[in-house]
Amino acid sequence: MHPPRILAIESSCDETACAVVEGLFVRASVVASQVEIHAQFGGVVPELASRHHLTAVVPVVREALAQAGVNFLKDEIDAIAVTEGPGLVGAVLVGVQVARGLALTTGLPLIGVHHMEGHVVSPFLGDTEREPGEFAPHLALSVSGGHSELVHVRALGDYAILGRTRDDAAGEAFDKAAKLLGLGYPGGPVIDTLAGEGDPTAVAFPRAMLTERDNLEFSFSGLKTAVAVYVDQHGQPSSRQQLADVCASFQAAVVDVLIAKLRHARRKTGASLVTIVGGVSANRGLRTKLAEAAAADGFSFRMPPLRYCGDNAAMIGGAAALRVAAGRVPAQAVEVYASRGLDEGRA
Ligand code: KG4
Ligand code: ZN
């Protein structure tokens, strides 16, 4: 028996993506980003996202099939998987309807995947040796534009949210700080780059919710306000060095909180394996600090390769493949939802 071969589609936000996976091995992963379209508006415009998914989805699927060398879906693929939520419903629906169409015409099973379950699977992708059983248990820090949460992955489909953000997500904080500093959208990558040239101790930005040791929740809106106040008092940074210093200080404030909570959650759960996932897991500061924490506390860690940090379909296919391998394909194929926790309903 070969590992389950899955054709997966992801369209929950501003990336139209399709992948072909064989178990957790990625045979093809194609991502068409709309980031340039939304950049001019300073954030994702849902209606525009849906329209662009509509035009991109068929070429993206064709490209993934071509890259994977798949000619006959029905014979070479075991199941179709698609992100069913959470996300922008109009955007999710585009991928879901294409996936339904493919399932209907081929007779292949259709598997709906929770977007965040996909992210949680992403650090395990691309390794042919790895058996699905090694996926759990572990502790995941999931940080993206829409989510910041600590997930205790007890088993496949058994996820406990140990803490989430009370307000802004970590990626949202990067995007908002970048906007305040006139750096455009999305803010994460540009702050990350500038931070590399700056002094993280230049500005004493707040580290929210670190004093209550047992609290695993995050809050980033105060940090955003602190950046606004800084700009108000000092004006926009006038030199590249000053800008780099502000970015480095801001990034250090976010990373310090994320790592402190992650270490605490790790001690609490006793997890021996820790991962970071989602768009913000691409952050160099966060990746470095995770490695340092792992060495200091004696735990193993995995991070997705950069190409699987942001939204992609390989992670959706990987999650579906784990389910198929475990004989856990839900009877009701796909639901569509705008918001639902990884720990709510079926997962
Ligand atoms: O997972 P993702 O691609 O989409 C969502 O599901 O939200 O995450 C996008 C977020 C954006 O807020 C972006 O600014 C942030 O991830 N991001 C980063 C970096 N690359 C992307 N944040 C910090 N450092 C980065 N290198
Ligand atoms: Zn995402």
C-alpha cells in the first residue's frame, strides 16, 4: 500500500493554492499569491479575494497536476481535500466548489480540512521517511495573520487550545505596526528584514501578559498602541537605522512574549516536541529564539520550511493524508465556516 495520494486545494484567504501529496511527501505545491492586489488597499479585500480565486483556481490546479505528473486523477489520486474554513467564506467557497466538482466527476472521496490543522501539519511535510504516527503528541505555536494560539496536539484530530490571543493576532500586530511605520502590507517580512539591521534594545516596547505566569493567552493590541504612541512622540523614523531600531525593538517584544508563553506551555504539558507554524513562523527572530529555547530547556523542535509557513495546499493535503492513513475520513465531506476553533466540532 502506497501512502494516500491527495489532491488538495486551499483558498481561504489571499492565496490560491493546489498541491499533490503522497502521505506527507509533497509531489507538487503551487501557490498563486494575491498579495500585490491587496497591498494597495493595506489589507485583504474579501470581495477581490473571491474574484481572483475564481480566475486563478483552474490554472493553479492544472499546474499542480502537471508538476506532479498526474494525468488521470481517478487512477492516480486517492482523495480530494479542501480547506473548508475558517477563512473568508466567499474565498473558501471557490476552492470548495472546485473540489466538489472534481470529486463528483471522478467519484473520489472529498475531505474537508480545518485550515489551522493544515498549519499544524506543515512542519511534518516533505519527509518520506516519517510515519504519520510521529505527528502526535506535540505542542504547536500557531501564529499567522488571523490566529495566535498554543495548541496541544494530543493525537490526530485531538487538539486542545491552551491559550489564544485576546485581541490582535501576532501577524496582525506586524501588519499594523508596519502600517504605522509607513512600510506597507504585509508587514511581517519587511519588519523581519529591517529588524536584522537594528538594535532590539533601542525602544522599550511592552511585553503584555507576561506577569501572570499561568496565563497562556496573548495580547498584542497594547504593543500596536505603543508603536502609535512612539510615532506620535518621535515622528516617523528619519533614518534607515532608526527605522531598523524600531523594527528590531518591536519584533523582540513580540518574539519575547511568544517564546515565554511557549516555554511555559511546554513545561505545563511536558511535551518533548515543539513546533511553530503559520505565516509568522517564517520570522527569523522567532526561529532563532525557538532554537535557543530548545537548547536551554532540552526539547526537540520542528519548523516548516519557509515555503510552507504561509498559506499553501500541501499542508491541507498532508492533514488529509494523515486522516486517510488513520482511517478517519468523516462521513459528511465538507462544511463551510468563517470561524471555528480547531478544538470545536469535528476536527
Ligand atoms: O499564515 P499566513 O500566510 O496567513 C494567514 O492565515 O493569516 O500569515 C500571514 C501573516 C501576515 O500577517 C504576515 O505579516 C505574517 O504572516 N508574516 C510574518 C513574516 N512573514 C509573514 N511575520 C513576521 N515575520 C515574517 N517573516
Ligand atoms: Zn493560514
